[in-house]
Amino acid sequence: MMPHIPRWLWQSKNPDLQEIAIPLLMKQIKVGMRPDEVARLFGETNACLNVHNDGHGYLSYNVNSWYNTGIDIEFTHGVVSNVYEFN
């Protein structure tokens, strides 16, 4: 079982803390999870969740940094189908 990611770490405005949380959080996101399950992992953040009525869409979370880094989660048929880090 993965250690719990403290929400303060993920939700902090500190890019260094958020970047530490990315790989740990990514290990907790599993193919087949529903959007509400993923949202509970993220808590209240500046993540952008966009899942359409047909169950296809994405969740994207940008780390508060001067460069573009974060997590993208793809949903197909209402469940996670792909997770990847971008930077």
C-alpha cells in the first residue's frame, strides 16, 4: 500500500513540494478508477477536470512552477485509461 500523500503537500503553492508529490500520487492513480475516486486523491487543487457525458475526457494538474510540469489523466468510458507526467 502506498503512503498517504498529505493534501498540504500536494495543494501547497510550493513547486518543489508539489513535484515531490507527483510520482507518489501517480502510483495511487489506477487504470479503471472513476473520476470521483481520482478527485478524492487530488482534493481541492487547481486541477482541471473535464469528463464529458460520454465518459471520455481528462484531468490535468499543473504544478505551480515557472515551467510546465504536472500530471495528465485520460478517461475513457468513465474510467482512468492512462496516466502520465508531463514537463
